[in-house]
Amino acid sequence: MNNEFTHQVIDEDGYVSPKALADQFHTTIKELSHLTGLSINILSKKARAHSKISQIRLRETVEIINRVTPWCGNVFQAYAWYRSEPLPSFGDLTAEDLVKNGKAEAIKRYIERIAEGGYA
């Protein structure tokens, strides 16, 4: 796990900061909106970004990227994997596609299965 990444994207109140997350990926809030499936209006307003639904989606994204970072080499490569690597077990959808469609738990179980020596 990459605790440095986690500490950099979680603010002093314990919320995942959309701005800090976008900064980590060298991208914009607009692109983060596409990444998470949350609207740009939600991510650009602190009160909306702190809502339970928004934080769940942001935390799922952070957890998954954090989990695969050791396998990918660094956070930016893990971000690239999250966005673009087709996963055969899920009909070649990406982790991004699955999280946007509410399937974050499935991708987390998939990653855990691989971590334990299972097959993709």
C-alpha cells in the first residue's frame, strides 16, 4: 500500500480531496469527473464533494489505485492501469468502468484474489 499517496489525497478533515486527487494524477477536476463518474459540479464544490455518495466513489477510486500501485510501479502507472487495462474477468471492462457502474466491491475482490495468487 502507498500510504504517502493516501495521505496526500485525504484532507485534514478525513475527506478525499478532488483537487488533491487530480493533482496526484497531473490532471484536472473535469478529467477526474470523467474518471469517477461524478459531475464536475459535485467535485468542484466542497460541500458536494464531501457528501456520502461522492466520498464513497472517491474512496473506492483511491483504494483500488492504492492497492495496485505496488504492482504497477508508481501511482501514475496505477492510474493508467485503472483507466485503460481491460479486465478479461469483467468482459474487458476497465476498473474505471466498473467503479462508475457501482461494481467497486467486485473489482476489489478481483484484486484481492490476484494478490492471494489466484488467476485474473
